[in-house]
Amino acid sequence: MTRAIGHGAYELKLPTTWMIHNVFNKNLLTKWREPKFQIQKDTPPPPPEIINEEEEYEIEAIRKHRKQGNGIQYLVHWKGYSDEDNKWIPESGLGHTKELLKDYWQIALGQSL
């Protein structure tokens, strides 16, 4: 909260990416409370590894695939991140995950390669 505006509204400091008005009626606001249980606390995701002066995130699993244009994209799950952060990546962007890719296709096709 940056300041009170009159008796019933407050101006909030919001992320610049939020394209909404930053003044809210006090009836719409509640005080922030410390989480009571461990499961309510957000643990920050792990930082990326620096390889050849570039950030690289570790892929924990490949969840799905889809045909996109002339190639295939894979839905990847990043290690230490939630499912909300899963992302579609082209095969060329998988880098050092050839073993994960092989395991994925063995499961997806139900046969060994």
C-alpha cells in the first residue's frame, strides 16, 4: 500500500505488467497474514545453472508431445518448479536431455527403442 486516498480507498503498488487501476476500495482489501502451515508457504524455485555463461534450467520430466509445424514440441516439467511453469519446447531446445527423451518415447509408445 502506498497511500490512503480519502476515507475509503487505498493506492497500491502493483507490478508494472498489471494493466489495472491501482486504487481500491477498502472493502475489497484484507490484511496479509503470515501462513500458519508449511504447505501454505511458497518455496522459491531453484536458480538456473550457469553453463557456458548462459542460464540453463534442469528438465525433470517430459509430459506430452504435439506436432507443431514441421517438428515436434514437448511439454517439459522443470525440476523444482510447479506444473504451472510447464512449457512447450521444440526438440531442438531440449539440449542435454536425450535420455529423458528416450525414456518418454518408451513409455509413450509402450515399447523399447
